[in-house]
Amino acid sequence: MEDWQHGGFGLYLHWPYCESKCPYCDFNSHVEKHIDQKQWQRAYLSEIDRLGRETQGRILNSVFFGGGTPSLMSPDLVAAIIERIRATWPMSNDPEITLEANPGSVEAGRFRGFQQAGVTRVSMGMQAMNDEDLRKLGRKHSAIEARQAFEIARSCFDRVSFDLIYARQDQTLQAWREELGRALELAIDHLSLYQLTIEDGTAFGDRFAKGGLKGLPSEDLSAEMFETTQELCEKAGLPAYEVSNHARPGCESRHNLIYWRGGDYLGIGPGAHGRMTLAGERWATEAPKSPALWLGLVESGKTPELPRSLLTSDDHRLEYLLMSLRLGEGLDLARYQDIAGAALSPAKLQNLTDIGMLTAKNGRLQTTLNGRMVLNAVLRELATT
């Protein structure tokens, strides 16, 4: 058994276009008036064929259409991609095929088309449940439109998740408690709940650097919001299976678990990342971010020439450590030792356990609630050998 098989095998496909660029977003997304979806179809199918030849015989567990705003894709394009994927790899029973959507791009007919194409799960970017905060976040949809979009998605798919951002400007703890309560009443089986982070290179990052973005919460208030999030979700039966993701048991995002469990995944599309184990060696892949450049490389047959980075055993060790301790299930100590060639420092483990950051049982190492609140500090301590 190769190490990646502990996590599984998935495919990520990046659609790089949005209707507009959100000021907090640092994802690889672009705004373009005219998009030739047939051209994109040829490119995606070509890359599926190429990567399929390298990974023949593997069982594919999940597919994820991310972006950008994949719900702007034509259902015919999504159908052609899924059909080619199914013809290229044997798929697990009941595979998870997720498509990200923004409420402003949701139409009943389009969503029925995605369902008929083979999509089994939708992840929707609501981000806030009131119009004033949606405006501050630069979102184009209203709270009513978000609710309507959710109902449309729910009528087409058994599995629908949505995202919210908290620790927003001028948001109080009580306001977040009430909003999260409404979200939990609406949720089916999965919620992604992220604290607002100010990223360099975004409109928010530029504004913050110039002294703008007033009313952001203090570290103490952000910590209280995090604790409240864990408490209310746990009580509602959607515990955190990852730092920012909550689900009913058995309803976790199978695709994202591949990342966090250190599986292999292929990345197709501009800026897409991947991890591939070939002949016992683990490789990192990353496509160029420019849609025009990526299309040009695919159409000229040059994508096999893109550089791949061979991950050292230390790279692999660090990735597994960083990803697995985000999960509620934690890190498999025996697997870590196999990857690293040595166990984690007993002295560091004991110290972090004594101060309430970690717990170990049944051969697994897990962060406590306090440990998750300062996860980066815990990881820095463990990462150094």
C-alpha cells in the first residue's frame, strides 16, 4: 500500500472566471465578458486524457469543480467533462462530484442541467445572511437571493453545503450567534465557516494597508466567535471535522478529506495544484495562473513539459503534519513515523499535552479546542525536528 492510498484519489478542475472580483478573494479568478466554452471543453478533455494515461487503473473517489464560479459553466460543458472522466478512470461506488456556486449565478434550469450531467453535491458561497454585510464584502447577491438559490439547489441535489464568513467589520458576538443559528436551521448536513482574513494582493489588503477596513474584531473577539461557532455547531449535530468545516457524521466533504488526509489529486485548469505519486515518488504540480497562457500550453501540447517538483521525505512529512492536525480525527502517529523516518519529539508532545493543546489516544494525535485556536503555533513547534 502506497502512502497516498490512506487519503484516496481525486480530481480538481479549476474554472477561472467570475462575474466580478470580490475584494477579500485571493483565489485565481478573472472577469471576462466573452468566454468560448467549446475551447475550454477541448482543453479540459485533453488534460483529462493526458493525466489519465499517467494514472491508469486508479479508482477515482471524487471530482471537484472549483473556481472562480463554476456555476457559470454551461451544463453541457460539465456533462462532457464528467463523461470523459468516467471513461478515463474507474470510479468508486457513489462518487462525490461537487460544483461550487455563487447565489447570483443560480438558475433552476441550469442546476437541473448540472444534476443531469452527474454533479452530486453543490457548495454555495453565501458568505453572509444580511444585505449590509454582503455589500461590505462586495457580494452582488442579496440575502433573499441567497436563500432562493439555496432552495433551488436543495430541490436538485441531496447534498448542498454553503459557506459563511465571520469576524467581519463591526460584527458583534451576539450578531454572529444569531446569524449562525439561522444558518444551522437552514443547513442540510455541511457548513464551511471561515474567519475573515486580510490577504495581500486583494482589494481588502490594499485598503487595510492604507488604514482602511475599520471595525475589524480584536483577537479576543475573534477567538470568542470561534468558540461560539464550535459550541453551536456541536449542539446542532454538525461538529467540526476540520478547523473551518462542520458536518453531520458521514457527510464530510470527501474531496477535501483527500487533501487533508494526504491523498493524491490531479489539478486541471489555470493555477490548479496537484499531488501525484508515480513510481513511489510524490510530485507537486502547479499550472500557470493565466487562463490565456494555460489554454495556449494545452492547445500547443506543451502541458507535459510543465515543471513538477519532487517532494522530499521532509516535504511530505511537513505536509502530512500541517494537513492532518487540521482534522478532528488528527494525525496517525505510525503513519507519520513511516513518512518521516522518525517519531515526533516525545518532549514536545508531552509539553503540548501538559498545557492542553494536544491529546493522544488510540495511536492518533489530535488538537484540543485550545490547540485549534492557536494551531499555527502548535504546528510551528512540532514542525521543527
